[in-house]
Amino acid sequence: GSSSNSRYRPGGRGRGGKWTPSTRLSASESQVEKPVVEKKPDEEIEKQTESFVKEYFTCKDIEEAGLCLIELGAQQEQLPLVIVRGILVALESKPEDMVNLSKLYVAFVAALRLSRHDIRKGLDIVLENLGEYATDLPIAPRKLAPVFGSSLLNGYVNLDFIKEKVQDNLGVNAIMLVSTTMQWIYQE
């Protein structure tokens, strides 16, 4: 079954060893003790995430991306890094890749491979660095609209979350992000 505090389960690929967006672990499967896995360095997690996200943008295979996420072996506290690195890859890619990334994250949450908290924490990191991203890529706030809009529509974050985060940064980048996110949601 699903729970509100769903966790990534290293080594598990759901039933039959196959990962699909609809695969969920039963209560008995999720309570099986897993061996302690040594924490990989954050840099390795980011590099491997970049690789599987780029591959996903090429082939759009959610199942394969899900297997890559499992094989990544990230610890629970490293999962927001997966969110951030995916977003950074999408910022440097075609505009539709941010939409595709949003769909991938929704599939990962549905399959209990990422939690709403992981998404929220990753987006928090992105918002903290929005000015830096916009300096490197001035259209970054506009390109982020699909991932923030999808996160709002799916309940991973709410307007209060975004409002709280942008209040400290009422610059043009924050305003552009909120504006384009609302436009994106309206078009959906």
C-alpha cells in the first residue's frame, strides 16, 4: 500500500523485478529489512542522475528511468539532489524537456520511488538558487514553469510554499517564475 511518508527502497524493483510507474510495494514488502548500503558521494549521485535524465529525454522511457533511479542507490537524504540535477539538465535542454521531466517526477512519486517531500526539498533548493540560475540562463524562471506548475497541480507544493520562498526574493526572477507558472497551469 501507499503511505504519506513513502520512501525510496534501494534494491527493490517492485513485483517480478520490473519497475513500472504503477508498481507499488505492499506493506509486507516495504517492511523487509534491507542491507545497509554505503552512501555514495553527492557528486556521483549528481553525475549518474544527469546521465539517466539525458537518456530519458532521448528515449522517453519512464520504466528505464525508474530502473536507473533504483540502480543509482541514492540515500533518502540525497533524493532532493536527484530533483535538482534533473532540473538543471532540463534547463540546458529543449523547452519540452522540462515538461517531460515533470511527467517523470509524477511517475516516480506514483511508484513510491520519490516522495512529495523529496520534490518539495528539491524545489526549495532550486528557489534558493534561482538568481544564480537566471544569471547563467536568463530564461531559467520561464523554463521552470512546467515543473513548478506540475508540482502545484499534483499537490507536491502549494501556493503558500512558493509565496513563502519568493517573498525573500521579490526580484524579477521570482516574479517571472510565479507568473509563468500560473500561465502554464492555466494552459493545462
